[in-house]
Amino acid sequence: MLEFKNISGWFNYSKLYDEMVEKALENSTFVELGVFKGASAAHMCKSIFNSNKKINFYAIDWFKGSIEHDYMPEHFPEHLFGSNRDNWLYQHCIENLEPAIKLGLVNVIKKSAMDALSLFDDNTIDFCFHDASHEYEDLMQELPLWWNKIKPGGYFGGHDYGNWSFVGVSRAVNKLAEQYDLHITYRANEDSWLIQKPY
């Protein structure tokens, strides 16, 4: 059994992650963009572990937090800002995910979503979940580039779609769907969006 301590965060899309693992073939590649303290990555690792499948899972974050975290000081040690904050957040995430890291279930990569693009060839990712920057301008740059990395038949999704606190997410995802004539599945109970790439 794979067990983690309680990890704080905003993870409410466990069913989506479980479905993606259930659909996955052996040696699939999964990418999570935006890891924070590792709550969602921990669940993905549990799901992979329980499936007995070989899935190459990459959890990618620059570990500096996002703009909204500046208004949520309770998620960080008091008076922790700048490089001290991202060093702390990265180490904290590594400690939280240590049981899965030891088993080789996850590769935690400290890079921004843009810098991590070079790690993957086009059409090689089976599932990518975007929960990094929620800013419209960032998403307009990142989403099309990560879309190119998804395999035909693979899935691209993300968090906070339909969330009025992050209207830039819905706007950018809708623009992506309009550009490529895609169907968006809105998973309202999980505040998430999902698109399957046509074959």
C-alpha cells in the first residue's frame, strides 16, 4: 500500500485522474503542470500504483507559487518570499511525495511550464493536466504549445474552468478549442476541462 501524509491544496479532480489511469496503456506518459505541495500528484501516484501499470509520470512546477498565492500567506511559513519561498516549496513537495519518488512513480521537475516544453517531443504525451499559471496571457502562450505535445487520441485538461475567480482559464481554453475546432468536456463537479485530441 502506498500512503502519504495529509497534503494541503485545492485538489478536487480525483475521479478524472483515476479515469485517465484506467484508460492508459502501458508506458503511457502523463504530465502534471502545477504541483504546489503535491496533493494531486500524490493521488495520481496512488492511482498508478494500484493499477499495476507502467506510466511515466512527470510533475512539473517552478515552485514559486502563483499571483493568487501572494494573498494566501497561510500556505507558506511566515515571512517567506522570493527564492526562499520556492526553495522551501520545492523541498516540501519532495518530502510529501517521497514515498512515490522512492518507488519511481513520479519524476518531480523544477521548471516553468514554458521551460519544460523542451523535455517532450510533439505527439508523445498521453495525458497532460494544466494547473500552473491561471493568467490569461500565460495560458494563451502555453496551451497551444502543450497541445502540440499531446498524442492523437490523448487527453489535455486542466483545473479552474468555469471558476469566476479565474476567468482567464475559461477564456484561454475556449480560444484553444475554437482555434482547433475541438469539443470541451466541462466537468463541473471537478472545476475541470478535458479535451481529447482527434486521431
